Amino acid sequence: MRVYVYPLFCPFPNVIMNIGIKFSQSAFKHDISELDIRMAFDNVLYDERLDESDGEDELDAKYLLIGFGRNAGLLEILYNIIDEDTLKVFHAMKCRNIYLPLIRHWGNDAWLI
């Protein structure tokens, strides 16, 4: 696994901080590159917990991030929080239409007209 450290949005404190990112091999199943994944983290339109479980254990939760890749296409990225300094990306692909309404509900109406 490769680990990169760069500023990105972290879901629990809602601030920019340095986070290491590990990539599972499954993250590349749909031919999305590491550079595109990192670009999506830098250009976030949506980043929230995916599973609505009642548990407060952030480390077991799955998160969905939608952001722009290098070609300005929307990507969907699924990741887990390993610890307070590290994320693990396990899925990345071109964003499916089922997730587009989430962007609008997240307060970014200007992006979707």
C-alpha cells in the first residue's frame, strides 16, 4: 500500500489537515488513477458518512466522497477512517447518477442546474 500525505477535508473535525491516504487494490478496479483520487479529495463536492448506523464508531464507518478528477469528471470515492491521521480508499469510479442528488442536498445547488 502507498501512503500519501497532503491537505484534505477530514470528516470529523470539519477542518483542513494533513491526512495520510492508503489505497486498497480494489480502489483501482475501475481504472481511476491515484492522481484522480487525490484530485477528487482536493475538489470535494460531497463528503459524508455513507452508512446510517446508530453506532458512533467512526473507524468502522464507510464514507462517500464525490469530487472532480483531473478531467473535471465527477468521481465517487468510498473510504474508511483507519485512525485520526489515516484514510483507506477502497473504491473509486466515475460517479453514478444515483449519487448526484446528494450534492444538491449537501448545499451545493450552484453545481447542478
